[in-house]
Amino acid sequence: MHKGNNSWTTSRMNAPITGMGLGSPVFICMFPVNSKTWSEVFQQIQDVGRFYFRPAILNIFGLRHMNVPLIFYFFPALPPHQEIGMPSLSPTMMEAWKYCKDKATVEMECMEEGYLAKILRGDGSSGIKVGEVIAITVEDEDDLAKFKDYTPTSDAAPAPKAPSASTPPKKDVVEVPVTPPTPKVSKPSAPSSAGDRIFASPLARKLAEDHNVSLSNIKGTGPDGRIVKADIEDYLATRGKEVSQAPKADTTTFAAIDYKDIPHSQIRKVTASRLLQSKQTIPHYYLTVDTCVDKLMELRTQLNSLQEASGGKRISVNDLVIKAAALALRKVPQCNSSWTNDYIRQYHNVNINVAVQTDNGLYVPVIRDADKKGLSKISDEVKNIAQKAKDNNLKPEDYEGGTFTVSNLGGPFGIKQFCAIINPPQAGILAVGSAEKRVVPGTGSDQYKFASFMPVTLSCDHRVIDGAIGAEWLKAFKGYIENPESMLL
């Protein structure tokens, strides 16, 4: 390279350098004493071959008047691209403690069209500073492969320190007589105008609190007017108050909390996701009614006697509840439906999901066509799928395709009443509580009787089931429970 009488000697060599690939081009540039501007030097170097340059020595102070070799690292020019920095998700955020795509997702809209060329900080990365490059985008899909080994400028190895400037001439030291410092006395001042916020060190605040001193009466002498311990002591001295001994701090130590972290199982993840979706997207409302179960218990006793005589399995109250719910759905089909954005889908099959709690989590296996099956068949299927759920042997066909759900916490756990969360995409779920005996007044003033009542609560999707429809379904269900012989017809 030449420019007039002043020549810039430029040498090129291929050598492995820290932070560069083997054979990366390196230029050693010599420039003359009377070089006009650094921009001319950089422009001439760039014109050699359309290279991006990164100076290894950037401290140019005083180098204009001497022939000093500067080393420049050159990298082949990359296609147009954009470095995506870590956004600040709050005004006080300095770094991201965890960057992931599934938990606490924050969507960031890209203002430019393009393709994701490389992810520099992937799922689970931590300690990402605000502004740190996390991804690269390109305009052309054909340029994706060129960024396979890309490293952002901010992540590159730091440049070596520049040589220090020449040692300045030694100056004569003139001794100045030292005068004793004048003691500072803090004087009361008006409260801060910046929102009445007072800046003070923690120790100063503690000392002021111990002596009932208002910080607004003290002028700080610390950095930026911060009140420090000495300011409090000076203020106390000017008031003529003796600093009393502060009360001893409570040195009681508490044992660290003992705990263990249990990883999420797949069923727990699915359950959490679906229930969260249900509560966030389905407008729930609840209807509760008490059902007298005296006749139901009598019928169950008679049926179990027949089952034992024939070698069959015993029928539970939950089996009778499932049958009554299925028949009520057939009678009020609006509750046997699901919501979609374009229409309400009403099912012709009555498939009842039954909530089963296991050591692995909550399962809801399904009893298909429960309205068409006898109590003995329902009882057998419930026991079989419950055992499969506890053994973790359920197949997809064992829990998919339900149109309504029954959850019973009364019989097994003695829960009096509760409200269940709808199992999407269904529109209703029945929560069954425990039966209890109550006193029922008779017709006369001194007449009464005892009866057992079981509360049930229907959770409804208001988009599908109006209040009157939900009440109609509960009326039908109560009719089957209080007159159980009608379920056998």
C-alpha cells in the first residue's frame, strides 16, 4: 500500500492466534511519522480485501508521532445479521437468573423478518447479563450455515492491555504543613426533595433508631449526601445527649429449613398444565344440592346380598353415583357437551371419567357408555381401571374420550363438600361429599326423624351450561339418587 511519499508497509501472514482459527489472516501495519488521520489508516486496511478488523492494540495515544507496528486481526466479512441481546424484563433487572422456553415464557416480538441462525445461550442458561447476545438472526436462509462457529464480539477474548505510556517526569515534592482537621458537626436540614427519600447507611439507621433520632434532622456527609454513622454521633454530641449502650442483638440462631426437591413426573406435569388451562380459560360456576341417600343405601345392601350369593363383586356408593350421573346426562344432554370457538359439541355417548388418586398422581380413567351398562358391569370396570391406574398400566384408550367427570372425596376421605376443577374439554364435573345423618323435622311440633344426606357440587362451564340447565341436571341426578329403583328400569 502506498500513499504519496509516505508508504504504509503492510505484511500478511497466516498464524494461529489465541481466539482465532488456524490460518486466520493477520496484518502487521507500519505507518509513517506524519500520518494524517487514523481513519485513513483503517480505511486503507479495509480496502485490502473487505475484511472486518479488530485492533489488538487500541491505545493510540502518542503513537501518531512514531513508527510503531500495530497488529490487526482480520476476519472474513459475514453476511448481514442481527445480534439479539438479552432484554430487560423489568426496570431493575441486571441479569436473567434462568432463561428457558417452557417455564414463565416471555414472548419478545422481532421487528425484522429473518431466520434464526444460532442460539448462543440456550435453555436453562443462567447468569445472562442484560444486553448480552443470546441469538443471531440473518436475512437470507442460505446464510444460516455461515454462523455455525460464530462468536459475538462481546463474548470474544478481551484485547491485551495497551503498553503503558512513557513515565512522566518526576516532580519536586513540596512539603505542605499539615493542619489538624476541623471536626464536622452535622446540622439539621430540611427533608430531601426527591420524594422525601433519605439515604443512610444501615448502621446509621440502626443507631438513629436506637436513640429515637429522626434522619430528616441530620445532614449527611457521606457520598452523595448519604448519612453515615459519624453524622449520627455528631448530632447526638451537639444535642448534649450521651450515647447509651445499644440493646444487645438477639443472637438466637435458627436451624436451617430441611427439605428435598422432588422432580416433576410426567403425569404431574400434564395434570398441572390441564388444570391451569381450565382455571384460566373456563368460566367456572358451582351449584350444590343435598341428596337423601337412605333409599340408596338400602338398595345397595340388597344388591350386595345378591352379588355375594352369585360370587360377584360388591357395589359401592360411587358406582351408584356414576350410574345416576350418566342417566342424568342422557336426560339433560346439554351438560354432555364441550365448547369450541365455532360451536358447542354435544356428545351422543355418555363416557364418565372417574378421578383416581395414586402414588404417582391423579388419573381419570373412563367408563364408556355408562348410561347403558348395569351396576355390576360398572362396578367391575371401575375396580379394574382403578387397579391399572395404581399399577401405572393405563393405556391412552383407558382415559381418553370422556364427556363428564365424577370426583368423590366423601366416601374415601370424609370430605364434607368441595368444588372440583373442570377437566377440559368437558363442560362439567361432579364433586361428591360424605353422607351425614341429620335431624329432619316432621309435620308435628314434636315429630322428627333422622336421615342421611350427601352433598354434591356441580362445576359448570358457563359458556356451555347456563345456570338453569345446571340446576335441571342436578334435579335429575337427585331424583335418581333419592329414588334409586328408577335406575334399574
